[in-house]
Amino acid sequence: MKAETFHDPSAQMKRALFQSLAIGAVAVVLYMFCVEPCQSSLEKARKEHEGLKGQQAEMVRDLKGADQLKGRLDELETERKKYLDGLLEPSLGSYGTAAGSLLKPFAEDVGVEISVDSADLPMRRLPLPPPPLSPQLYARKPIRLTCKGSYMRITSFLQLVEERLPLVSLEAFTLKAQKDPDNQSATIVLEWPIKGENTAAVAQGGAKK
């Protein structure tokens, strides 16, 4: 360094000012091209993260709502199945056979023996809509059966029928008292909703052909 520099305060000031300006310029450049972009990226990432958290919370709410809806649909399907199971359709041409197959599991659950009477009891037709007639006939038909077991088991059997087949109604109940309290005999008539071919509609359709 030249000696005159030490004797020229203005030169030292200029040199210091130049260095300060240079450092400031470098700082500005670093801020503009390094710090500020990083801050912008961080802010953008923070906003995206908050947005993703909001989407996640919304998805969790939707999933909970879907689970609740599925649970409700399962409950409705269970209730619907009770009614569908109670709608009797002939098996091997017999409503009694169909009724027996539905009632047998209930009887086994409570420990009673049942036998369905093969006698064809008259059905009670339900009001039909005006023509054109439905090809399916809906009516209510009595099914008579004999149930053997203790009185408590027989009544438990009827409670199961009422609970699981809500469309089936008890039409008649006759208890034949036996000496053995565990082997009572009851004649039961259950009235079932039935579904079958509407012969009137079939005949009407045949006449048109």
C-alpha cells in the first residue's frame, strides 16, 4: 500500500465506502437470488402442506361418513331381508314345504320339533290393482303346523318367528296338555304373505294372443 494512502483520509473513506457498497451489492444479490427464492419456496411448501392437511382432514371426515352410511345401509339390508324372507314362494309346488324349510332353523335353535300339515288351507287374496293385472299374485295363506316341546320352548319358537319374520302373523294357537311338561303339543296356524303366479293375468294374456 502506498504511503500517501495513510496520509489521505479521504482515500481511506472512499476505499471503505467502496468496500461497503460492494458488500451491500453482494448481499442484495444473495438475497434476491438465494434467500428470497428460498423463502418463497418455503412459503409455497408451507401453503401446500396446509392444503394437504386440509384435504386429509376432509378425506378422514368423508371416510367416517362413508363408514356410518355403510353401517346404516347394512342395518336397512338386514331389516329388508327379514321381510323378503317372510314372503313365501312355493317349494316343490308346496307352500307348506317352503314354510317348513324356513321354520326348521328356528325350531332347532330353541329345541322343539315341528311338522307342517300338508292340508291346503284356503288363502286370503289381497286387493289387486286395476288392469293390466300383475303377473305375480300376492295373498296371505295360513300354514298349519304341530310343535312339540316344553311350553317355554314353544313360546320361544313363536317369539323367534315374530322377530325374524315380521310379515308372518299368528292366526291360531291350541295347546294340547300332556303329562310330561317337557313334551307338550301345540297346533299353530301362521298366516304368511305368499307370492305366486297370477292365473287371471296369465289367462288374460293368453286371450290377447
